Amino acid sequence: MSNVSRRTFLQGMLTALATAGCSAVIDQQTQPGLPDALQPPSGTSRHPIAHLLNRATFGPRPGQIEAVSAQGREAWIDRQLDYESIDTTSVDLRLRRYDTLNMYPRDLLGFFGETNRQYVRDELAVATLVRAIYSEQQLYEVMVNFWSDHFSIHHYKENTAVLKTIDDRQVIRPHALGSFGDLLRASAQSPAMLIYLDNVRNTADTLNENYAREIMELHTLGVDNGYTEADIPEVAKCFTGWTVNSRGEFTFIPEAHATGEKYVLGEIIRSDDPMAEGERVLEILINHPNTANYISRKLVRRFIADDPPESIVSACVQTWTTTQGNIREIVRTILTHPEFDSAPLKLKRPFELVTSLLRVTNASYSGNRGLINRLENMGHRPFGWATPDGYPDTAVEWTGNMLDRWNLCLDAFTDNLPGVGINLDDLQNNAGSTETRSIIRFFGRLFLKQDLNATDETELLNFMNVADDNLRTTLGLLAASPAFQWR
């Protein structure tokens, strides 16, 4: 089926399916700036465990809702937060083929030439997708994804092409559910970050303010939130000499450090140990109340709503204060908050759409880099965001790839998604019947976590009578419907 014909039938069919499962429990408001075909379903009944899994994982697998219900919600959250106790053997075996993931910086820097750099980039991007699809440490991987956006590093600037692999392994992943203070300190000494935000060019003779600005604006305080323009050069001076050596490792060069007194956020900074000046700036930022508020708000936006409820933000700030920025406990506060179950729907970003589709169908993924290229075409390649603010996390920013979303869902079921295989026979064995209507009902519940209403069920049955590939194309249509595009 060509893209043109797809567009013709999708526009009509998706309109018909726009309110799949319309027993209204969650009132979803129309979102300004979104096209009609991408608006959230006007009303939807939602299983609380399905909702939890849609936010705290990359999408539930078949049977997982029932398994978590039997285990108990709090027990599941506890185990996910205690991610170190979860066996990773299965996903580790899948990752063994990606040899660059465990290389030393000096070895990665030996990959000269753009072709080899792209090989390193692709391995990390594919491994990120593999982990999101297959890892049992789902909440941990969601948090790795969050911090990768928060401490965003573009994969296409100089040696970040290879050193982002080190940042992922030594900065983001060890601290994703740990202490925010430890995470910020590790990021401040990340060779990839220092290159990306130009601190390698920040010396006493040639001040570069890029990292100083972004560590306050994006990493801690938030834009125009507790610092002034006068603070930026002072912070930059404190970080002079923080750089990267020829082996791709962090190093401090005292001779490049700007001497003299600095005045940062109301505090005088001067030390006989020049590197301690940058470390003092980190402590000030870690303990600043605006940091707790800014990052708590971002976390609530990721897990709850594009417009974060102040009640949940305040609860997170309180937890932050009492635990000194313990990320694990802040996430627990969000997932167990009384308002969590009534959160409005959130649009799946392209990466989340891909992972949720592959997880809900128990699809196989071979590691084909073509799938990363599809994500790149949709604007969501891992580590591909050019500016340091990271990929956006609100629906209105993702309205430009609607046709790409539809095509991706259809291609997944017609063997046109690179490296992806969906075994419909295995899935259908759980339907309990070979009758067409029963199969449609089964897949409706599987994809949407609720029963199709009578109108939608009839539309899908009628479509099966005219579709080129009957069930496969019909399921592609179901996945492309607004009810699956939102979580």
C-alpha cells in the first residue's frame, strides 16, 4: 500500500477510531496546537495498572498487567526501584555483540574517520533501543532516558561521537536512580559534556561561558531562576581548567585556571585548591532550592502531565529536601501520589511509540540500524537532539510527524520495519477463538487495555473485508489510532 493510499484511508479510518473505548472515566481536554487526527481520545476507561506500566515502563507486554496486579502495585514499584536486584542476563546477552559499549575512551578515540564514528554512534543508539524493549529493569531504563534528555549531549559534535558512550556508561547509568548530587558531579567531569558545551575551550586567557550558562539554566536552576547574567562569567571562571586529555579522560590543568576571587550566587569563592572552586559551585547548585523545584517539575512532566500539577511537584520537592536529592525516593513519590491514577493522557514520543509497539506484540528486534534511521526521520534518534535542552517532552512539539507515525505502525505489521518481526500466530493463540470478531476484540484489549466500543469494532471488521493483508493491515490501523498513540 503506497503512502498516498495510506494517507487517504488513514484520515478516514482514524477519525472513526478516534474515541476507541469511549466509556469516559478520564476526561481528556482537546489540546490546542494538535491536529484533529492526533487529538487524545475524548474519554477513556483506564486500568490503573495499565496506566502505571504506560508511565513507568516503555509499555506493558502481553500478560504483564495481570502479573503486576497479582504481585501488587507497591511490590512491583519497590522491585523496579531496587533495580540492581533484577536479573539482566537476558538483555546482557543481546548486548554482547556491541563491542564499543565497553571500550575505554582511548580505544574509542582510535576509531578515526566519520564512517567509524557513525559505527560507534549507531551501536549506542541500537543498544539504547534494545534495553528499552527487552530489559526487565524498565523503570530504571525510563530514568536513564530521562537523564539522557536532561543532560543532553549531541552525538554529532567532534569527539562526542564516541565519548557519549562513556558518558552513558559512567555518568547516566550509574546514577539514574541514585543521588542527584552525584549525578551532577559526574556530569561536570564527563569528557563528552565538557567537549559538547565547550568547557575544553574555557581557560583563564579565553573565557568560554557555554557550560557555565547551561549548568545553571538547564541542569540545575532553570532559565532565569535564581541567577543573573553576572553569575555566568563568574561560574565560568570557577570551571576554567576543567578539560579533557588526549586519552579522552577528564583532567584539570591548574595553569589554565583563572585566579582571584569569584562571586557566585551571593557567595565569595576563593581557594588555595583551584579545582575546589568548581566543586564549590556544584555544591551551591546541588543545594539550591530552585534546583529541587526545577528538576521535580521536569520529572512530574515526564511521568504525569505536560502541565505538571503543583501538588505533585510540591510533594517531590519535599522528598528532595528530606532525602538530599535521592532520585529513587522522588520517583517513588510520583508513582505513589494520590493523583497519579487521574493523570491526563500523554502523547507517546516516537521512541516511546516504537518501544511500546514492539513490547505489546512481543516483537523480535534484530538490532538493524534501519530502525534507528526511522527514528531519526521522525526526529527522535537517541542522542540526536542538537541543542542542550534535550528532546521536548510535551505533545505540541511532536505534531509534525503524524504521517510518519501512521506509516511506522503499518510497516511494523507488514514486515516493512527494519529488523522487526511480529509473530501474529503466537499472539492469536491467546485469543481463545479463531472467529474474526473475537480476534479483533482480543487485539483491541491487548493494544488499548480496554474493550473496543461497538462502533470501532464494526469499523475494524468492515475494514478487514477490504484491506490488502486483512489482519496485519487492520492491526496496523489499530496501532495508528489515537487511542494507542497516547499513554
